[in-house]
Amino acid sequence: MIKKIRKAVFPVGGLGTRFLPATKAMPKEMLPVVDKPLIQYAVEEAREAGIEHFIFVTGHGKTAIEDHFDANPNLEKLLMNDGKWQLLEFLRNSTLESGKISYTRQSEPKGLGHAVWCARDLIGDEPFAVLLPDDIFHCKTACLKQLVDAYNEVGGNVVAINDVPLEQTNRYGVLSVEKDDGRLIKANGMVEKPDPSAAPSTCAISGRYVLSPEVLKELDNQKAGVKGEIQLTDAMAATLDRVPFHGVRFEGRRFDCGNKIGFLMANIEYALDRDDLKDEFKASLQEFIKTL
């Protein structure tokens, strides 16, 4: 029997050094794309996929994330008094219910696998999702929902994959492909950040995971991998002998907001998707491009 995916882990302990000085005092996950922080896009995606419990793995200086998802009665009252009902709705949509949100700390930056392992007691012995807030997916059907749908078909471990240029495979975990029907890929192996000359394919894991609790058992070994970090990819690979593993070519666009170009492109994409902004913003862009 395939168990329902109820819990999602959000690793948010990173320092965001690529966005200094903006992230000197503000978590990188709170950087806004148009008017919502990165982390809220990930949480909304998880909600659409049916997630019931939201687990944040934080670090030093991340209290702004906790405050963002908490209720703010004084601000709500001010908006009500001013009749700003749309803003009030936006504010309430960013609040997570008590009992459905948990926080734990990653005291040392030991890698993504270590961050997920830090949430093990909150996850328990059930399958779970992992969402990396640096990656934003602009999809008609939420990327994680696409993964959960695939998981309900095949079970096991399921990841979002993106076909990347061969020379970029050293930036990602890369799948070794056994079968490929265009949407769903059955993998028989994976390598973390392989040299392009040794990459088993160009199918790169892209920031969204549905994982078996067997992965947590492998992470208990605290085995260091690439760059001396505890790699989530290594733990997934270690379960291949007993857990099915699939990649999903998601329908939509991914933006790597961990780098400045990806972040800027995400702002353009989402601004052009807003009914209240797109016409004026498009006209402004066109006028600006003429000056280049």
C-alpha cells in the first residue's frame, strides 16, 4: 500500500552568501519575487500538493521566516480598518495554522542530506517531500503535485528532473537511466555533481523530492560525500536495491533563484503573469530594451 505524502521538509539553513549584502541580516529565503518571498512560493506549492505538515530546518538568523508564517493580528486589524480586503487575504494566505508547522535547527552546514536528517524525528517512519526554496517552479500544476501524482503510481523515491547541457552536469545530482517514456524515468543509479566526461546522462535532479523513510536510515550513517558534505543523493542511491527510484520531467519552468540571473528572470516571469502588472510592466520592459 502506498502511503500518503503528508509532510514536507524545507531546508532553509543556508547563509545566502551569493546575495550579500542583501542577505547580511535577512534570510535569502525571504528575498521577494515580485511581492512574495521565495519561501512562500515553496509553501504554496506544497499546499497545492496536499501537504499537511510543514517542517523548516533553520539556522542562525532565520527568525524572519518564523515571523512571516505566523499570524499578525495588529496588521490584520489595520488592514480591516482601512478596507484593504485584498491585502488582508494575501496576509492570511501566508499564515500557517498552529500545529501544522514545525522548526528544527541545523547547527552546522554539513550538506543537504544532513539538513534533511535533522528533521528525522519530525518526519517519523513515513514518506515525505523535500522542497528547496532556491528553486521556483512556474507550472500550471504545482511541480510537487506532479511528483506526488507519479509517486501514487509507482511509489518509492521520486524526484523532479530537468534535462541540462552536458557541461552543466557538475552542478547537479544526475540520474543513470534504465527506462524513459518521456515523462517518467526509471533510474538505476545517480551521481552527485559528476564531471561532464563521466556523467551517466543529462537528467539533473531539480530541487523537489518525494522520499521513502529508507533514505533517513541511510542518512543515519552520516557518511560524507562530495565536498565532505552529507549528500542526499548518496543516501537515495544507497536505497536503490530495495526502493524504486523515478524521475519526473515536470511540465513548467524552473528558475534557480540561488543565483542572481535566475532570481531576476523569475521576477520578470512572475510579473508578466500578474493581471495587475503585466500590461504596464511589459510596456516598460519594451521601452527599456529600446535604450540598450
